[in-house]
Amino acid sequence: MASKFCPVCGYENDPTNQFCAGCGAALSVSDSPSPPEVSTPEPQVFPESSEITYASDGDRFVAFIIDSILFGLAGKLFGLMFGLPFLLIGNMSFDFSLVVDNWTVALAAFLYFILFEALNKGQTPGKMALKIKTVDSETLSAITPAQAAINAFGKAVFLGLDIIIGLITREDKSLKEKNTIRIMQRVSKTSVVKIE
């Protein structure tokens, strides 16, 4: 006698089996002695991925202002907690000097930016508020700690100079399209994108 093939799972059963040994489905006398016709499944079609939208200069500036305010408040709170009133941040003002002259502030800012961007998928609190994040400009994936460190160094030590030189030298069309402004952003090969 020929084998019975299960109409449910296609398992080849003994001709005397009343139930499929593969899935347990009931087998009838009329079940096919040949394997059931297997239809090839339709390929799964995924929707087109949405276009990448790069963050505008305005979004990035507002995110930086939010981060600066939070950083200043955290520094002042830290100073008060340890009996060193305002020692960490000093009389921090938003003058956006070309190079930071207070190295304590620069080090604290460096740590603030590197820790948030490296450990929080490219987002500082300011970027989270504006729904933007820093990504690797080639793969559009999360940035590495090294990329976060290069970015943080530019922001913490010489942001004004970083932006001015970056704007002057941003002639390449692809840099404008990706809204790559700062020199250290180009060195780290990162871009800031909107999160949908």
C-alpha cells in the first residue's frame, strides 16, 4: 500500500495510520497517496521605508539651548549639594564664545554630551524634546562612542569656531543636503535626523 500524506501538514504517514504522526490531524481513507500540492507563498511586501529627514539648523539650535539650560542647572545644583556654590559652572553665560576658557565647564560639558549621545541612542535631553537624534551619516544607525566623543569635543571646547569654520567650508552639495554644519560633525561622520 502507498503512504498517506497528511492534508494539513504534508507529513508522509504509514498507510494504516488513522491520525497524522506529524501533526495529529485525522486521516481519512480518501487522503491522497501522493504528496499534496505545495503552493509557493507570495513574497511578503514591506512598505517603502520613509525618506530620511535631516534636522534643520533651527531644531538643532533649540536643542542645544535646552541642553545648555539643563547643563547649567545641573551644574549649579551639583555645586549647591556639595557646598561649592556655583563652582562647577561659575557665572556661565550664553555668550557662545569661540573657545571655552573655563576647562572645568568644558570637561563637564564634554561628559554631558558624550554620555547622553553614546548611551542614549544619539539623543541628549534637548534632542529628545525636539524629536531629533545623531546618527552615523553613512549607515543611519546609532553612533559609536568614538563618534560621540568627537562630537562632544567640538561642542564642549570650541563650538563657536566649529560652527563658523563649518559654515564657511560647507560648499559640497551633499553636506548641505545632510545639513552637516560643524567640522567635528564631518570628522565623526554623523548627521542629525528627525525621528518620525
